Amino acid sequence: MNLFTLFLSAMLINNIILSKFLGMCPFMGVSTRTSNAFGMGIAVIFVIFGASLLSYALYYLVLVPLELEYMELITFILLIAAFVQLTDMIIKKHSPTLYKQLGIYLPLITTNCAVLYVAMDNITQKYNLIETIVNSIAVPAGFMLMLVIFATIRERLQGNDVPKAFAGNPIAFIIAAIMAIAFTSLSGLV
Amino acid sequence: MSENKEKKSVFMSKLLKENPVFGLYLGICSTLAISTSINNAIGMGVCVTIVLVLSNILVSCVRNITPEDIHIPVYIVIIASLVTVVSMVVHAFAPTLFSSLGAFLDLIVVNCIILGRAEAFASMNPIGPSAKDGLNMGLSYTVSLLAISLIRQLLGTGMITWDNPFTGANVFSLRIIPETFTLPLMTSQVGAFLTFACLAAAVAAINNKEAK
């Protein structure tokens, strides 16, 4: 597959939030302020990229030669947890300001289903190394795009008069539905 | 009679207020993605309930010998092993369900409900109550999933169908809304968000009313 097409389709058309519904928890939790959304987006790009490359290497260099493919789930989730912990420690040591900005969002990335999904998707789609790299950047980039757009809309929404039952999360889901309608029209792009 | 009524109200309040999906917003990812048909909803609900009960039991067993520093990795390994087993069993005995659930079967590992219950309940309580808590949470997850999928399937295709999960053969199928009046939008991603928003608002409205 053409690499550019792969990038576009992974980022916009098969957007991880609007078409696969993955990473909904941080999407709902962190999207109340634009600055938080931005920091979370950067952290997710870094973690998904690193974790998918490592799990790709682990799968083809260790699990396949040993015929342990069924251990994929357990090893990947441990790898992701370890990688998030490592990122946490490195950022804490070398850039305390960035660490302060990201705050509790860093450890929470472990339970972001998007990370595990990208790592496993690279294997099930039988991507080669270059396609894996492109996919592992495009998917979190789409995640960040959605998160930032969504956060700007929600910031505007705070002063508005929403029906009481819809206040908070339900109205956010209505917005997500409208955004999903907009993004379905992009499917003609590729 | 009154005792029965009280039991019923406790059950309803558990279902509404402590509902993991609509009340606490846990495990939304799989809820939105899987709820396209009743078959998927029940299949997923059963798998999650099984994993939840077993993981609560196992976590409760090891709760006194797990060092505090590494308890999350220990719980995750327990959950991941259980999910691998369940996924293999489903692949072997219900291949159609396996292919329609796809990646979401493996993604039960990162379903916040399971780790959340292990952390908040099973790590502090004995085996019996933990198993009961897992069953409770699993059933209310299944009910929520079923509610969304029923609305989406009914409005989207106009039919209520039930396939045998082991063979994939159609067991039961009933058309309620004529084909001209169906909304294909409801089975797409948009319908998932809309249905979820309306149901969550309904639950919030009931809870608000009770609070008054």
C-alpha cells in the first residue's frame, strides 16, 4: 500500500476515536482544556510510537522464533506498562517542567486502549517495518487532532446553557456524534 | 411484599447509580464499538463477565502476598492471562462471534472496569464478596450493552435477530419496523455516540430526580 495513503487513512478516515472508539477515556477526561489536550496528545504520540516499535521487535525477534505467538497479549501489555513507566522516569529526570505539565496523564496512558490496539494492529495487518513506523505515527496524530479540536469545542461549551440531564459528558457525546458525521464524509478521500 | 419491593429498588439503584457504563463512564470504548447488534452485545457481555468474576477471585486470592509496589503489573498479568484463555476458547467454539468481535476481544485487557474492580474492590475483600461484585458489575455492563445495541439494531435495521453464537445459524428473526423507515445511520459510528448520549442523559435525569 502507498505509504501516504496509509498515513491519511490511519489518521483521518479510520480515525482511532471516531471510527474505532478507542482511547475514549482520555478523550472524555482530558478534553476539558486545550493545553491539557495538547500535552496529552504529545505524550500519546511518543508512547504509541515507542511501544509499537518495541512490540514489533519483540514479536518478530523473540516470540516468532520461539513459537510463542499466543503470548502476544501478555508480553505487549507488560511492555507498554514498562515503557510508560520508563518515559515517566526519563521525563521526570530531564525535563521537570514538561513532567509537571503532563502530570497524572502520563501513567494513565497504560490503560489507553489505543496503545495496545496499535501494537497488535501492526502485527495482524502484517505491516513491514516502514509501514509500522508510518502507522504508529499516523494513528496517534489522528488521536491528538481529535483531542485538540474536541477540547476547543468543549471550552466554548462551558458557558452555554445545556439541558440539565445533558450537562457534562452526555452533551460531549452529542458533539462527538456530530464530529463523526463530518468525518464520515472524508472516507471518499482515498 | 414490601421486602421484595425494597430488594427491587436496591437492584435498580445499583443498576442506575453504580452502573459502570452510564454512571461511572468506564469501559466506554468497547461499549460503543460492540453495540451494533444484540448478538455481539451478549457475546461481549458474557466474555467480560467471565473475565471479571475470575480476575476478581484470583486478585482476591493473591491480595495478601502481593507487594504494594508492583500490584498493578501483577493484576494486569492475571487479567491478560484470563483474556488470552477466554479469547482462545471463543476462537475454538464460536468462530463467528470471534470474527465479529475482532480486536475488541483482546482489548478486554485494557477495559477499565476490570482493572478498576480489581483495584477498588477485590484487592481489599475476601473471595466470596469479590466474586459477587464481579458478577454484579459484569451483569450491569451486559445490561447497558444490551440496551444500546437493542436501540441501535432496532432503529438501524428494523429487525430483532438472534443467531446461535456457536454455529452462526439464525435462530430467531423478527421485523418490527418496515425497511423504508429504518435509519442506517444508527448502525454506524454516529448512532453509537447519539444512543449513548441519550441513554446517559436519561440515567442522569433519573438520578437527579431521585436526588431531589
